[in-house]
Amino acid sequence: MRPFFVCLSCRRIQACMPYLPMHQMKTNFHFTGEDVNLSVLKHRAYNLRWAMVPEGVIPLTAADPDFPCAPQIREAIMRFTDSGYFCYGPPEGYAFFRESVARFFSEKRKVNYSPGCIMAVDSAAAGIFMTCQAYLQSGDEAIVFDPIDFLFRHSIEAVGGKAIPFPVPMDPKGDLDFELLEKLAGPKTRMICVCNPLNPTGKVLNKNELKSLVEFATKHNLLILSDEIWSDIVFEPAVFTSIASLSEESFKRTITITGFSKSYGLAGLRAGAVLTPDEDSFSRIMTASGHQSTVHGCNSLGQVAATAALDECQEWLSAFLSHLSLMRNKAVSELNAMPGISCPAPDGCYLVFPDIRATGLSPAQLQENLLNQAKVAIVPGLPRWFGDKADGHIRICFATSDEILSEALHRMKNHLNTIL
Amino acid sequence: MRPFFVCLSCRRIQACMPYLPMHQMKTNFHFTGEDVNLSVLKHRAYNLRWAMVPEGVIPLTAADPDFPCAPQIREAIMRFTDSGYFCYGPPEGYAFFRESVARFFSEKRKVNYSPGCIMAVDSAAAGIFMTCQAYLQSGDEAIVFDPIDFLFRHSIEAVGGKAIPFPVPMDPKGDLDFELLEKLAGPKTRMICVCNPLNPTGKVLNKNELKSLVEFATKHNLLILSDEIWSDIVFEPAVFTSIASLSEESFKRTITITGFSKSYGLAGLRAGAVLTPDEDSFSRIMTASGHQSTVHGCNSLGQVAATAALDECQEWLSAFLSHLSLMRNKAVSELNAMPGISCPAPDGCYLVFPDIRATGLSPAQLQENLLNQAKVAIVPGLPRWFGDKADGHIRICFATSDEILSEALHRMKNHLNTIL
């Protein structure tokens, strides 16, 4: 006999929502060490994180939070699961998801997308990939920032295109060099890829920079591929602006990509969205997606979770951001106090990307030393992951508790003080 | 204040598994009309089913059951969701999933795959697609049965290959013509695609046929791509055999694909598996998959659901199969009693594929008439969906309750009796 439940509010058996543990109720988002469940993370957190590092090592690696998702997301999944139906969904995504994404962009990003031009996809990465499939031919060129996460270059090259690096400042406060950018455009250039906020440097592009990018794209008749997966993770006084929101011109030139892994900790549920300006571009990307044939698509619970995130978890997200802001300050100040490390403060992303050249070690050497001797895992700034300009840097994710971050930074500091 | 729950067995608040409604407890798998929740289906069942047909129409269309999934699957999803962690999973799939698939194949299919050579994928369709990406070059030929579901041809053509149709009998009891098959192999032939049981005719290949297919593949040095997504849905006395289980030769030549949508009603969770004979073929398909870059992958809850299905739902599956067997008998006998319809009994799949040529109507005409006048939706045997031999046939899915199936067949019979 399995256990079943009675609701303490209404006294009915069976007919209520699944329970919520008290410590995860809405009023109590503290993001403390107690909220981090290491025994679960050690079984579930891959991509260089807890399930992949030796016992005793603290991973500050993949950009994935150490905290569980908001309780509203768990509840939404349980409610949907309760009826037991996981039928074929619509290839373009459920209407409730597309409407929620449209509402969010209208209210929070000041840009009006039609739900009919929004597609649920199997991660932001999939959205970037299928946009490149839809818009690039073999031999076409696309401009990508350097440094930047490898996904743009990977997707461009996978469809036979060429990624043209646009060097950007390592300091998030530094200015883009638009004269240099101008020299990169040629007859084969079809697209400019924007990652805003910028992983790994944490730069948040301001309105003037975005306007100049739109002017550049317009002059050369380029598509703008705007990866906004980090757009919620922005630290005051920096302000995020969706490039599509700037003007009619920017709207019609832009394919916007978003996802739910960074803000809400849902990487494993594999949900993202592609937002297109019109039916033509929507149908072009839909054709490339493999959704119509059922080869690919976004699973139903991923859409349920993402919808709950957008509709019900903005308060949770604010609390998460407040915590992240403290962690950013701690990471930056402690890293700058370590010998050989220089760490500008990011304006966005829960990542720092310090310059480690003064340690005399390569990123790969420092990574190995930290892993073996300090028991801290970090991501080396390898050119194949982040572009040529990333060399001499390491990437550290600070989306964890104060306790874990403090311990990891303490270990790093001791190690560097010992060897330098 | 949200409701929370106390367990009636242990009296503790909060610490138990989510509840199960009594009518869905394990002892009660009846697959009656009461188990079909039309109000949910009308919101969730796409791919030509309840959410896509006009009010009052009964859809016997996409091969997706009208019943909710087994309660053990719901529980497993809720247990996994309870901790709130949806981290990045491993690109090849969670170990628990890969081990469960390996165990199932060893016990039920008599073929020993190493868990390390099994990949979790975003649907059986995705598995077929990435195998074609991994093994076919532009200009390569692959043999596909005719009639057959469009996915093989679609995947072969998407990578620049050519699908060579191998006509097979429309009657599931009919024999394969191996002399004809021999004539189809040429210098560019790289692969033979096997869908067993065969959608749409319901043929279950017997051991002798499978052995002859292996001989043919060996003689011409072909890869065997074996889509076994229907392998649980086989009606006695027919017996399913995995082609990889026949011999060492068949094992090493075969990539086996499976999924969980047909047997367990999980299409919307998008989970499947690719089973490869060795590390080389595993790594070749992994490279093609886009999983390492996170562009694609199988979501964590899909893997959780599939694992519960294989480990805990075999009793549920037997009950489902018993019900399906009754529905098959009903569909076949009632269809054969309708004017102009000739319907052989399928040995596998919950589909019938009757010949409707004697009605004088094309499949598309009959589809339209049935939809508009009889309020029943069926799938026309269009060559683009099922191959050239499918013309003159319609496909009907009978994975529903006796009540719904009887009503739909009654409407069809009345309609045909009126017009013929």
C-alpha cells in the first residue's frame, strides 16, 4: 500500500496539489548553504560540476546554479504530471508557453513579439544552432565577439560558415571598437551574433552600443542573432536592453534567443525559445528545426517549467539576483586580493573572468594545480571554448552559497599565496 | 498559504512521496472509457489528435494512446522533481537510464548492450536522424521498406542520401521478397533500415526473415538501422525478435533505436535511446548528435520517466497490451464488415492499415468525408508519409477505450453504408 495524502487546509484526500516543504515556501528565499543539497548535486550536476569532480573538490565550473529551482516551478511540474498525460505537443510549442514568453518580452523587455512567431526549442543552444542552419549557407561569414562562449562559432562552422572574430574589451566597462568592426564586414557577411550580457566577460551592452550595432547591421544588411539567455542576470546600475526593442529596424533584423537554465536552474529540462519578427522568419527557422518531423522539439515539462518561471517566479528571481550581487562583490574583491590575479567586476552573468597572466601559469596549468592541490575546479579560458582573446584567463561561476564560494576562494588564495 | 499534506500511513507532514489518486493505483489497470480524460486530451494531444480536431470529432490519427501513463511514471517524475534540481545532465544520458535500458535489452530482448554504448536521445526519431548523419554521406543509398513511416526517408534525404524503396506485402502475414531485395543493392548502398514491428502494416518480422536480412546486410557490408520503438506492441502468437540478438554478426552490424512514446504514452517527454555495438560506433553517433555541445540532448525528466517505465511498468504494459489485443480484434472485424474496406489483422503496432480502394474513394477523399460527415479523423495513406505502396489505404490508431473506438467505428460504418 502506497502512502497518500490529505490536505491540511481543505481536509480532502487526493484532490489537492502536491505538498511543498516549508523551508522552500515562497517567503523564504535565502540562498544559504542550507539550501544547497550536495547529496543530490553529486548525483545530478554534470557538465564539469559536482557529479564529475572528485570527492572534496568544489566546482565553480559550468554556469549552472547550486540552488534548487523555485518551488513554483516544482509545483507546476507536479500539477501537469498529475493527470499523467504526456501526449505529442505542438511542434512549435504549447500556446501557454508561447503566450507567456510574449507577455514577458512585452512587459519586461519592451518588445512586442507575436506568440505565433515564438518557437519553443530544446535549449537556447538549439535555437542558436537552428538559426544558423536557417540563415547561413556554406561560405557565408558571421561576426562573433571575442571572447565569447563557443556556441556561436560551433553553430556557424557546423553549417559550413566562417566565424569572424570581433575582439572586445576584457573589461566589462571597456568600449566596443566600431571602427575595427567596420573592417570586418565583407561581401560574404550575413550575420552578427550578439551575446548580451556577454559570457564570459560579463559585459552588458548599453543602449548606445546596441544602437551602433543595429546601424552596422543595417548598413551591411546583416541578420542580428541576439542570445539573451543571460538577460536576467544584470547587476545594478547596469541595465539590460533587448536589441530588438530599439527600433522597428532592429526588431525586423533580429532573431532573439532565450533560455531558462541561467535564471532558473533548468538546464536539464532543456527548454528555450526563439523569437522571430514575422511569419517568414518563423517558418524559415521552423523548417530548419526538425520539429515538424518530430526529430526535435521541446518536451512538455520543460515548457511547463519555463512558463511557471516567467509567470510566477519573478520574486524568486529578484531574491536570487540580490544574492548573486553579494557573491559577485565577494568574488571580485577576494580574487583581486590574490597574487597574480586581476579581476574586473562583471555587470552581468554569474561569472568572473579574471586575468591570471601575472601568475606565470597558463590557464590549463592553473586549472590543474587548483584541482589537484586546492581542490577547486574552474574553467580555463581556452581559445577553443571562448575565442583567442580568452587566453590568460580563467572562468569562475559564483552561483553558489556564501559558504561554498568563501571556502573555494579561501582555498585558491592559500594555494596562490603558497606558490607565488 | 498553500496547502500541504500529511501522509495517512506515517502521519508525517511533508516528508513523503506525492499522493496517488485511488483510481490510478497499480491494481486497477482497466483501460476503460473512465480512464480517458478528454478534458485534458483536448488541451494536450496534438499531432492531429484531440487538441487539433473540431469539437465532436474522434481522432484515430497519430499513434499516441488516449490513456494516461502508468502511475509509477508519474511518481518517479514527482520524486525526481521534489528536490528541485534540474542541472545539466551528462551528454550521453544519466547512468541510471543507460543501465536500465541495458538491463531491459538483456532480459527481454536477449541482447547484451554495454550501458556505455547506449545513448539517451531526444526521441527515437532523433536517434534515427543522428544515425543517418553519422553513417551516410551525400549520394549514399539506404534501403527502406515500402510502405513505412516517413522518418527513415526523411532522415536519409536530409543528409543528402537516397532512399531505395523495398516493396513489402501489405498483408502482415505476407513474405518478404528477398530476390527483389537483392536487386536493390548496389555499390552506393550503405544501410538497410528495418522498422519492426512495421508501422503502418503491423507486420512483425520473424526470425527467418531477420536472419535473411542479416545475411543480405553482411553480403553487401551494410549497416542495419533497426527501429524497435514498436517492439512491445506485439499480439500473440506473433513474437518479436531484436535483429541484434541473432548472432555476433547481426549485433556488430546493427544500430538499435528505441523510444517510450508507443508503449508508455510519453511522446511529449521526448526520450529515446540509441544502442550501439561498440565504442567506435557510439562515439561516431555521439559526435553527430550535438549532445557534447549541449545543442541537443535528452531532458532529465524524460530519462526518469523512461527508466520508471522499463523498471516498474511491465505489469502495466501487459495490461495495456491485453486491452490493445481486444481493440485490434474489434477494429479488424468491424472494418472488414464495412463496404469497400479490407483490413488484415496486424501482428504488431496499435494500428490497422485497411485497403479502401473498393470504396472508389482516394484516401484523402475518404479522410475528408469521414472528418466532415462521420466526425472521425483518420490518417490517409499518402505516399509522402508512408511510401508509394501506401496509396489506397488509410491508417487507424486503436489505442483508445472500447467506448471511443466502438463509437468511431460505428460512425464510419454508418457513413460508408450511406454512401456505398
